[in-house]
Amino acid sequence: MQPNKKVLLLTTTLSSFLTPFMASSINLALPSIGKDFAADAITLTWIPTIYLLAAAVFLLPLGKLADIYGRRKFFVAGIIIFTTGSFLCAAAPTTQVLLIFRVFQGFGGAMVFGTGVALLSSVFPIEERGKVLGINTGAVYLGASLGPVLGGVLTQHFTWRSIFFFNVVLGIVVAVLTLIYLKFELKPAQGEKFDVPGSVIYGFSLVFLLVGLSELSEGNGIYFLTAGIAGIVGFGIFELRTQSPLLNLRLFRRNTVFMYSSLATLINYAATAGVGFLMSLYLQYGKGLSPQSAGFIIVSQAIVMTAVAPVAGRLSDRVEPRLISSAGMGLTFLALLLLSLVEVSTPLLLVVPALVMLGVGLGLFSSPNANAIMSSVEKKEYGVASATIATMRIIGQMSSLAITMLAVAIFIGKVEITAARIPNLIIAMKTVLLIFAGLCFFGILASLKRGNLRG
């Protein structure tokens, strides 16, 4: 049965909206969650981070299983699990329970991340791919755009729990549309073996890496970090020797465009994912703004991203994606440098233009970069490529928040953020943004190094 392209684009676009909306809106709710549960600064950073960790751990294994047993099937199951997890998070009575349900939510999100772009790339021809990936990326940024605004409004007027209920409603809509209108199935790796040992090594390595980074200021952090690095090295060696690898590392070795585009994705998200978290704390604690007002400030970045990404995606069908993505990474670098100069006394009229510049940079980078990745591989490798994009994005986001957590641990500590600790918060923020800018500089080099897609 031929898939309904319009419904497929609609459902994958809505699902791409859901997860960044959740991430950006929950950042605005963190001070309110902290107040309700009397949570310290470190615990607050775990609320967005543990979701990303769960998604990162499960994304590659679930993406591979989707290739074996059916991408549509896993896409629907992921939406249902994500929606159920959102409902459970809304009802969480303590921060500990909320963190557990965020893991469940991340598991569902991983099933969606690993299949959405692969479904689009399999159904739409190459001459339309930049356009649909631009729309899909635009939905990601629309979610990030509306997250601060709706998250701030919902938190201020209906408590932070309403953010999760909003995701429940959208999740039900996507699940119903997919079940009714999309009856096709794609199993490009049907019959292949699943790499259980590689999945276990990969999962534990990521957990050790994140725990090690977040606890690096403590004595035992270095041991976790060392174990995580050793695990990643071991995973790479194992994957090169196994018959049915979880991640085909040979694809990186033989495909320069794929390798450097994936690396650029990882660096881009590692350098930017923590910005929303930092700006939320800065605007609410440092500037004394309400969640709603802070949301309207942060949304300036995401609105621009949403407008630029589809245009950049269409442009990358005609112009070399490397050039557009590299220009975007360059603007992102400059924006991060400007934000690293912000103080409590800095007027908002100077903060907003830096956020707008960041939005333009991210919009120019993402969809052409995704187009380069998906266009550099054969059709049978779309699942691996899609999962790789999502994995690099989530590991980048996770790394970004881990760097932020480390700075919070060093400069603030495991205490509630009060007026007396605002100077420490500003120091932590400025330090992290300078690190992000440094990462972004290397991202420019990776983006330029990939070579031309069209010869």
C-alpha cells in the first residue's frame, strides 16, 4: 500500500514538534518545580537531562529494531509511550518520581526520534527531500519557539503540570492520525540479527559518561568518566568486528560527508542545547521576570529558527549544503560570544538581538546539514542515517546539559538558588557560554571539512 505523503508529513511534523516543545517549555517551569518540591539546583538540572540520557541510551537500539520489525510500528508505539509518560509526569508527587517518569518519556521519545526522518526520507524522492526535511526541522524549531511562551503561560496560570497535559493531547492526535491513515510498513533490515552486546555496552557507557561529567567536581566523578570513555572505545572496537553492528562505523570511515556532517551535528547541539536552560534561570532569578515574561524573551530565538530552517532546507536542494551550514555555525559562534558578556545589569534590548542571531545561525545550520547526511547514503541506510542524526543531536544536548550541570555544581553547589547566589549563577552561565563558543568554533571547522555533496 502506498503511504499517504501528506498525512505522513503531518504526523512526523507534529511528532517533531512535541519533543522540543517539551524540552523548551520544561526549562521555563524549572524554578516553579524547584519551589513546589524544594529541589536544589543540581536536582533541577537532572529534570531535563535524565530525559535526554534515556533517549540517547535507547535511540540507536530502538532505531535498529525499527529497521528490523517495522518503522511505522515503532513510530506509533513511541508516540503512545511518550504520551503515557507525559501523563505520568503530570501526576508525579515528588521530584524522584518525576525523574523516573521522565526516563519512561525519554524511552518513547527515542522510538519517535529514530524513525521519523527515516520514514520521510524513504517515502519522499531525493528532489523533495530538502523541502520536507526543512519543514520537519521547522517543526522542531516551532516546538522550541512555542515552548517558552506556552510553557511560561501554562506554568504561571495553570501550574507546571499543565505542560505535560498539553503534550498528552497532542500525542493522542498524532497516534490517532497514524493508526487511521498510515497503513504501510517499512522493514529494510528484516531478518537481520540485533546487536544485544553492543546495545548494552553503548547504554552503560553513556550513563557512566554523563554521571562522570556531572560529578566531576566530586571525587568519584573521574572514575565514572574513565569507565564511560573506556566503554565507548570498547563499543567502537566491538562494532567493527561484529557481523550485524548496532552502529555501522564503517559508514563513517568510507563516507566523508556523512562523518563530518554527523560530527557537526554533535558539536552544534553540544554548544547550544544548554542555552535555553541558562537563559531561563538568568531571566527569572537574575532579572526577576515571571515565567511568562521570560518565555516571551527566549521565544525570539526560536521564532527566527522556525522561519529560517524551511528556507535553508529548500535552498540546500540547489546550493551546496556545506556552505549554508557553515555560515549558520559561524553566526552561532558569534551569538554565543555575545551572550557570554551578559551581566545582571545588561539591558534586555541587548540580550534579545544576541538570541535572534543565535536563532538565525541554528536555522541556517540544521536542515541543510540533515539534507547532507540523508543525501550522502544509500536508501537502505536511511534508518542508520536517521538514527545517527537523532543520536548526535541527543548526545550533543546531553553533553551540553552535562557541562552546564558541572558548572552549576562548581559555582553554586547542591543548594537552592537564592538572591545571594545570583552572582554565582552569572559566573556559571558566562563560563558555560564561553565553553559553548569554543565548541562551536571547532564545529565550523568540521562543517567546512566535510567536502561538497554534489562533487
